[in-house]
Amino acid sequence: MRLLVGLGNPGSRYARNRHNIGFLALDEIARLHRASPFRRRFQGEAAEVGIGTERAILLKPQTFMNESGRAVAEAQRFYKIPLSDVIVLHDELDLAPAKLRVKLGGGNAGHNGLRSITAQCGNDYRRVRLGIGHPGDKALVHAYVLNDFGKQEEPWVEDLCRAVADHAELLARADDAGFQNKVHLAMAGRGWDEVKTLGARN
């Protein structure tokens, strides 16, 4: 059993924010793999899904970003899921738009959702870092992540979420390198290997 967590803020006001790309990717996994309907559970919205041969719980915390760990810890305890089988999809300022990286543990880079999960559960969970780029000035970060993706960004956001969902079986099987490579090739094949924003780093 895996616990796949998408990070974001609840409510229609935040639905297309850059900070909510974790929700968007999880919704696409749910759609493509025909998950059960999301229901209110664990201070969030949860669904069950089969991804290839693996069973998973999909979770969207509804606590707002900086309290995400409460929902994750509750679901993890209920299903007795090891921390190494918890996978968190989140926005990443320090990756160029349309880029993806997977890592186990590490720093939280100022991300309040990750900080909350680490505080509640521990640090050694897997992170799927979904690049949104950086506005170039630390003072602009708050407004940047809480603003919607622009119209010119929507196509790569949709393609990245689809690529994540298409290859989610590799992620569920803990083939992180294979998953990352397949998503990279999919995005390059769609022409998204050179998306840039000011300050973004590859």
C-alpha cells in the first residue's frame, strides 16, 4: 500500500494556483487510473486506486498548506503505511517550469507543506518535485505561488500532470529513476524541455 499525497490549498479560490500543482497532478492520477470518488477523510479528501499491481491511497489535505502534516500523519497511522511508502507531490520553486525530480528525504527548502509533514511524520518520505520556476526575487515568492498559472503556462502544466499520471505505476513500484526518466522524455517529446522563468534553475 502506498500513500500518494498531493499538496495544495483547499477551495475554488486556490484551485489553479501554482502552489496547487500537487493537487492537479493527483487529480490526473485519480482520473487516469479510475480511482474511487474522493471522500472526506483524515482532515482531507481521500480515494482508493489501483496503479498497475500496486494499491494506493490518494490524499489531498484540506488543512491549508502549512498544516498538511496533520492529514498525512492521520492517514499514515490508519493504514500503517511505512514512511518510505509515503509519496508527496508538490510545487518546487527551484526547478524550471515543466521539470520534475524525485528524491527521498532532504531539506524542505522553505516549503511549508513539506515542513509540516516532516514535523508530524519524519523526513524520510519520497518527494515528487514539480517545477514551477522562481519569480527571481524572494520578496515576490508569496504572491507568485498564490497566483494562478498564466494562460501560457496551462499547456505545460496539463502535459506534466498527464505525464506523471501516465507513468505513475513506476512511481508506485518505487522505480523513481525510471519514473523520472519517462516523465522527462514525455515532456521533451512535447517540446517542454526549454521552458524558462526568471530565476528558475534546472
